[in-house]
Amino acid sequence: MALGKYSKVDGRKSSSSYCSTVTLVAFVALCSVGVWMMASSFIVPFQNVDTSNGNKNHISIIENESKVINDKSNENSATNEDTTTTKNSDVKQFEDNPVDLQDEATKKKEDEESKADDIDLEGGETRSDSEGRKPGEEEINYQEGKVTTNGDNSDIKKKFEENDNKEEKTGSFSNEILPSGAKGTEEDKFDWKVCNVSAGSDFIPCLDNLEAIKDLPTTKHYEHRERHCPQDPPTCLVPLPQGYQHPIHWPASREKIWYHNVPHTKLAEFKGHQNWVKVSGEYLTFPGGGTQFKHGALHYIDFIQEILGDIGWGNHSRVVLDVGCGVASFGGYLFDKDVLTMSLAPKDEHEAQVQFALERGIPAVSAVMGTQRLPFPARVFDVVHCARCRVPWHIEDGKLLLEVNRLLRPGGFFIWSATPIYKKKPEDSQIWEAMKNLTRSMCWEVKSISKDKVNRIGVAVYQKPVSNECYDARLQNDPPFCKESDDPNAAWKVGLQACMHKIPTVASVRGSEWPEEWPSRMEKPPFWLLSSEVGVYGKPAPQDFTVDYQHWKHVVTKSYMTGLGINWSSVRNVMDMRAVYGGFAAALKKDMSSVWVMNVVLVDSPDTLPIIYERGLFGMYHDWCESFSSYPRTYDLLHADHLFSKIKTKCNMTALFAEIDRLLRPEGIIIIRDDIEIMNEVEVEKALRSMHWEVRLTYSKDAQGLLCMKKTTWRPKDLQTLAYAIAQPISWDRGLPDPKLV
């Protein structure tokens, strides 16, 4: 049934009787001061929403005080359809059940039927409102007058975008959004400080735990480049680089970024001759080159297509892993071929290479081929690429190359461009012979060994087998098969093994067939999702997938694109902090082809990440009790659908708020959907407001809430020193390799 509407305000309104007793001049002055002072408390916290009688809707919008003062007309309106998909908490740990959706999906089937246009917050389907009101036909009441709309919120959207455009033209922000003294009670609990660490504005907590790195017994397997998360995650805020400016928008950002946003020049000094990156006045420019493609990534990509016609960039081959990506120009230019690339490199002496990539708007993550599996499922990448990636594939029984074998789809390609292919130095020849023997024993077929005359380099292309025929014909079981008990999809804090998994041969099992060509694979349930399996939301798996996609298409198109006042032209890097089937990412891709979405699947949730990859999208496993392996200020928009209700009892929520602030760029947006009770309990709005974030919109219905907030450039004045992240002299006289060389 349609719920009643009411305004979510603190009730402090100007009285008409009062106006009649003062002069016009005094009234204007008092109103200006009043608006200024009320800005920080304009939205009443969620706990003040009365949902006990079950028949109330509410929606509220706030702009920062400069907008309120400059735009005296408050005839703005906004609507938002609030849809969520909830999960039962009775989910087994990832390590126990990471394989089949059927085994892990323990959700009960919803009783509601799928009907018309209103949002079903519980089951993720749509239904009709009993009063016949469609999404967008909400009455909106807020402090400076009451406004009723029928879904036309163009005025508020225009006002938000006008303000955003002003910021983009100047390329800079004001550092103080809330007026002095307007902090209220939020900061009484959340006493934020700036992180005092050696990494400064580039701090990645799990990669900059210098105390843990110093105590490592060895670094020969790149242990010092792996994750070492502090026992207590940081609750401080990372500082901004001096002179930080609004990032340049895609696609211009692929060629240049602001120098002060990533103020590092070491790569320009050492790799400028290879056209990685150059310093040009106030910009860092990227000519599109790399160690193996000095004359540009586009030529190199076309060369690969010439020597391997079967690769079918953008149709057959859609999802690529680029190992040792540098500044990720390879992945950046594969976008022209409609290919999505996960670029991967460690945080090492190649200063800020992943940070350059993300600032350019290219997907990337800080990780290393070391002692543990990469945080991706098995058999999901169409192509794995390595161009002088400095990974010793041939050593220790090929353990690292066997990890590539785990990640590649049957029939997928490994593209290797390195000196052993085309140079004849003794070391190169030795590596080449070792690689030939190793790939032969792994039953990889050599598809091409060719020389690029323009770049004067060689490229070898291998293909993973599509059956077990070659494996069964081997005279020696070397590399050996992994144990039957070993789950190839188990990838969170799982050590590498020098073994192989057999190719799936049953027609109904993932990996037995290649996915449909892009883009049709994005919208259709994978062939291996069977009706006999139960999906996350309790329906047969293919129906669950379809309903989820329809749900997010409706939300994105009817609500996010028009109802939140987001300037989507400024959005490029997006993260779904709790993805299920990737429906949000797919819907966003449908409406916004220029965005990419990092889909994060929680390690203790049903393992739906293979489904996301099967759609031609990508993501990774993560535990939000720890920091994400990305640089600060690398995402334009974060999306958190029932994330807090999932992790509130296991994670330090203050640390999570600090991590959200770390990942999001200034002026970036977060969209939070969750149970109002949970949002009250963890004080989501209060926490973000205490960091001087701007509330763009709040919405509640049927005990479900939506909160849209915008990060500002505010930083605290006080410091918090993290001793474990302060550099100390490290002795490398233990017979270990110099870290500068690895």
C-alpha cells in the first residue's frame, strides 16, 4: 500500500507571524544566518524516522550552504525508487563453501509476486503500490517550503550539476564545506585525525605495514609486496596531496592527469624514453607506450590481433588480466576494443604505477605474484597478458605460471612478450628453454611466436587446453594434478601450489564451454546456472539472476540516473562494495558505457564472482574488515547495498568509514542502501557528516533506507601517528635480495 509522506527535518522553521514584526532588512539578514547555521543539521538522523506504524514514506534533500545561499529558490524536487536485495545471515564461510552457488545459497524464497513498477525492498523484485502511485510520484517536503512533485526533479539535478561544473572548470575545491562551529555532535564521537605515516597521501594500510615487512624472515618470494594488514585497522584519514585538483575526466584522462594529484616523477625519469609517462608543465602525460610497445599500445594490440585472429578482441575475448601492468596503457587502450582489463602491479620501486593507472581512469589493483593466489576465482579470464612483467614464470616448478593456468578459462590465451623470446643472451636462452619445457608439460599449445618489427620485440601466444586429453596422455604427472579436495575458486589467503586442476568436461559445469560473445553474455544467465539450483535470493538460479538484473536496471535508470543529482559525466571509476550477480554493474554499463565497476564479493558470502566474470564484467574477493589494495582517492563513486548489515558484527565500523573516505575521491559520491535500523545502529550518516561530507539525499520506506552523500576536501588538523607505518632503518644483510631490485 502507498505510504504516507512527511518531511525529515528538525522543525526549526521561520514563522510568518514573526516576519510581520520585523523589518524586511532584518528578516533577510536573519534568514541568511539561519540557513548557514542549520546546514549541518538539516537532515534529521535516521533514528528519528518513525516507522512503527508501517505506513510512512519520506525523502529529504540537502545542499551545502553555499548552494542554499546562492540559490534562494527552493522549488527543487527529487524522487528515488528504493530497491534493495537482502541476504540471510545464515551463510557459511567462504573457505567452507566456495564452489557451487547451490551449496552456498541458503536464502529463503520471498513470498511476493513480481508485478509492476514500485520497488520491492525485500526481494529485489517490482510490485504495484496499492494506491496506484508509480516510482517517481512521491511528495517531497523539506525545510524551506513544502513541494509536491510527480517525479520531475530536473531543477534539483540542474542545480547540483551547475555547482559541479563550476568546480570542474576551476579544477579545485574549497577545503571547508561546513561553517566553523557547525560540527554538531557528530565529531563528539568520531574524533577524526590525519594519519601520520611515511607513505603520506599514498597510504595503503595493508601494503605499508612497515613493521610487519621489517620482521619478514625472507623476501625472495616477494613477501614484502604482499598484504600485511595491521591487527587494528586505521581509524584516521589520509591527507590530500598539496595542490590536489578535480581529476580530469575520461577519456582525456587517459592521455594526461594533474601532476599535483599524483606528484611522482621517478617513472618519468626512468621510463620516459619508453613513452610510459612524461612531465609536461602542470600535467603528467601518457603517450601510450610501454617497455614492449614504445610506439604505442594501439599498434601492439593490433599486432596481437594480426598474429592471433582467434583472439577476437571485444567479442570472443572480453576480460583480460594484465600482470605487471606498469601505468596500464595496454588496458587503457583495450577499451577502444570494448575489452575490460584488470591491470595488476605491486607497490614497488616503480613509484605509483597503479595510482597513475587509476587516476587515468583505468582499472587497476596493487597486487603481486608472490606466495598466495590472486583474489580471483578459477577459469575466469579470457586472456592473461605479460609484457616484460618481471615475473619468473619458470622457477620453482612453474608455480607462478600454474597460477595463471588456474585463472585462465579453458581455451584462454596467455600472451607473453619478453626478452627470452627474441634475444640470445645466455640467461634469456636458458629461460626460453625452461618455458618451452614447462608450457609443454602443462599442455599449453603454442599458437604463435612472432616478431613485431615496429617495436622490435617478440611475442609468444599460448592456449590452455579445452579437454583433459593431453593431460591423460602425459608420460609423467608433472606438474601434478591438485588434490580432489582442493577448491580452485578458493583464493582469499590461500597459498600457491605447483599443481593443476583438470578441465571440466560435464556440459553443465562452468568451464566446459566458452561464454557467449560480448555483449550478449552480460544480460543472459550463464548456461551452467541450472534451475535445479537455488539462487542467492531463494529462486531457481537463472530466475534469480534475471530478477536481480531487472531490479538494478530499474533502480539505475529510474532513480540513480535522474534522482540523485549526480553529475555522471564526472563518474568513471566505480566500486560495488557488496556485489552479488553484478546486476548493478551491468545496469550501469547499459546506461553509462564510459564507466567501469569493480565488483567486490565478500569472502564469507555465496561465491557469485564467477557469474560476474561470465557476464564479461570483473571483480575480486575482499574482506571489508581489512583495507582494500588500492591507492587513496581512486574511485568516483562507491555503492554499498546492505553492506553494513552484513558486516556490522565482525568489523570495526569506524575503520570502515575511514577506509571509505580513503578510497573515494574528493567530490566523489557514495550511495548506501540498508535497513534503517542498521544505519541507525552503526551511525552511517553521523559518521560521514562528522567528516564534513555533504548529504545529497536521504530516503526511507518500509524500514529500508537510502543515503547519498558527497565527500569534501575537509581534513582534520590533528595527527595520529601509526607506528607500524613509520619507516625505520631495515637491514638487508640476511642474504636476501635488495628490495630495490625486486
